[in-house]
Amino acid sequence: MALKALDIYKLLPKKNCKECGDPTCLTFAMKLAGGKADVDLCPYLDDAAKAMLGASTRPPIRLIRIGFGERFIKVGEENVLYRHEKTFYHPPGIVFKVDDTMPLEDIAAVTRRVRDETLTRVGSDLRFNGIAIENTSGSPERFGEAVAAVEKQEAHLPPILIANDPAALSAALVHCGTYRPLLHAATKENCKEMCALAKQHGAPLVIRSDTVDGLVQLVKDSAALGVQDLVLDPAPASLGDFLRRTTEIRQLAITRSVPELGFPVYFDTAKTGLQDAALALGITKYASVIITRPLMPGSAKAALTLRQNIYTDPQKPIQMTPGLYRVGNPDKNAPVLMTVNFSLTFFTLQGYLESSQVPCFMLIVDTEGLSVLTAVAAGKLSEMLVRDSIKKFALEDEVTHRKLIIPGYASPLSGRIEDATSWKVMVGPRDAAEIGDYLHNEWKKEQGATSPPE
């Protein structure tokens, strides 16, 4: 079981020396309990205390890296069963699967798709993560050719090599260079040979068993053979079976009841017959490496969006960088719309502004990622913040008028903003969907009323 902060504090020297970077030993203990500090930062702990605290305060699920370079996959290092308890840290790698019986050009085309396809959403570029090549032909030579076809695309994607025969894996590994492929899979029958390959090539290894006890034994056997970087394949027979086994594995791992289960989980959705449903289940409960056949465009967007949502920290809003943003090519008479730096607010408003085809400026102020209504209620959105943002981002140099459109939910601040900035404040709609009509009607009416007579 993980130690609580007070239990950890009892093992610390209680010097309050500040050499660890924290003001007191109790603060350091709280950070250790939350997995936000390392025991080695305390220079006064003896080896026995370090060993005890290290085992208790490290994340219960081991961090595993698959691949090498910019596109490597990092999975594991999770601490909770439910994301609202804290957060989930490392999104699962979603990997497209090909067979070595496919034409080499088709294999190359799937590789190029994973290399190049990007979905931009809420300011983030979402991508698939790698290529899994399965030795369905039974031929080591054909398997090696398929892996070579992937590597020739210079995609630098993490490869996952799936074969029952260690000889086939040996033939494929020749083409993988230093990309640290994930090898699938060691079983009770071939564990010794698979571990020898994994150790020789410095590659992480999947171990496969349809029972929890079988996985525990394979972890012990692999560790004895010198392989520490493991991924667990619970070999589910159905989606319900996968849910039951992965939940059990996660519970036993995070409570440290069975520390041998503290590794990421592998899930091949292509074997379920219900790929889209399996993919969604794997993202939410608790797969770290998800194998799937190449997805249709709609399913691809849905999977990437779901993964982004699940692995967004629920306690930390996604924020935009405050500043002055342009929509279209605004001139010095263009409207200026002020809003907060909560990313969903930003992108929603930006989308409706682009649809309105009215060139304009967006003045984004720093409310620490809070929405308009929340920021007003919490006092994070104030007239002083707006005044300082106008000066900081040199808005007066961009437009000749002194008119500012604020969100409808910020209307209680309109008078105070006018007094603090000397700008005329116009209150926009509460619903961003109405901003196009507002600009075409209210803004144009305002401009007409203040235009000098010809």
C-alpha cells in the first residue's frame, strides 16, 4: 500500500533544512505522497528509509518507452483508477496494424498515413502513434520484408512486431535499427527465447496470459531473465472479459497488492470483431498500447478526440496563450472582441467569427483557463486585467477606434471596464453562435452612427 503523507513524514529527518527545495519536511512528505518529488532529494535519509520510501512513492505502474526519437510512445506511470481522483498521465498509443501477407505497397501506404495524418483540435495536433506488423504468413523472410517496407518510408514510427516464432522476430529485428520495437509476445512456452531477443535488442516485451496468475508468473520469469520493460496482454476472449481483467490488474497494481502487475496493458482490438467499440473501451479502461486495423475517417477522428478528452487533466483547464489574435485580415476599423483564455471558449468563438466573414481582432486575456462566467464569479476577469491587456498587447496601435466588445456573461463589468480603459464597451451576445448576426447588425449600426458625414 502507498504511504500517506504523515506516514512518510515519520520516516524523514525532520530537520526542515530546505536542502530538498521545500520549506519543511512535511511539505516534502506531501509531495512524496503525491508522486511529485524524489526521495533522493533528501540528503539525510539512510539507505533503508530510501528503499522503503522509494518503493512506496514511485508510480505503481512502470513507465515504458516504445520506439525512439520524436514519435516514441511513452505509457504507464499511472496512479489512479478513476481520472477524477487525480488525472491520467500518458495517453495510450493507438497503432495501426498490417499483416505481412499484404502487398508491400499497401503496407507502405498505411505507414505513410500514420506518418502524415494529423487532426488539429483545441490547439493540439492529434496523431496515431505507430505501425504493428503481424507475421500471419509464418515466413520469417516475408515478415522481414514487411518490416523493411515500413522502415523504407522513413516515418520514424515506433514498430510493434507480432510473431509467435522467435526466428521470425529475429528476421524482422534486423530492419528495425535502434527504434526499440515492442515485441509480442512471450508466453509460458517461449518466454526464455523471447526474453533473450528482448534483452539482446534492448526492446520492451509483451507477455501474454489469459489469467492474472499466469501474468504474475511471466513477470517473475522475465525479471529473472533480465527483462524489466514489460507490457501485459491479458488475452481477453470478449470485451467484457477485457474490462474485468484490466480493471482487476489496475486495482491490484495501484494499491500495490500485486506489484508484479504494475505494467502497462496491451489490447489488440482487431481480434474482437467489434473494433470501434473495443477501441473506445481500451482508451477508457485501461489499455496503454492499442492495436487496431486502419480506421475509417469518422472512426479515426472519434478515437483521437476521445483519447484527448480522457487524457486531459480534469483539474487543469486547457489554456490559450493570452494575446491579440487576428481573424481574417482586419484593418484599423475592425471590431475588437475581448474574451478569456479558456481554450474551448477561444476556439468556439474563433470558429463563429470565421463563419461570419467579418475580419476582426480577438483580445485574449489571462483568466488562468477559466470560462467567462467562472472567471467573472471568481474575480479573475476584472477591469484592471482588461486595461493591462490592452496596454500589454498594444491594441491602441492596431485600431483607430476605441470600442471593445465583451462577452454577454461579462456584462456586469461593462461600466468598470469603460472607467478603467476609457474605451466604449459594447456587450456582445451570451451565445457565441449569435456573434455573426451581432457583428453584421449591432457593430455595423455602431460604425454607421459614429462615421463622419460625407
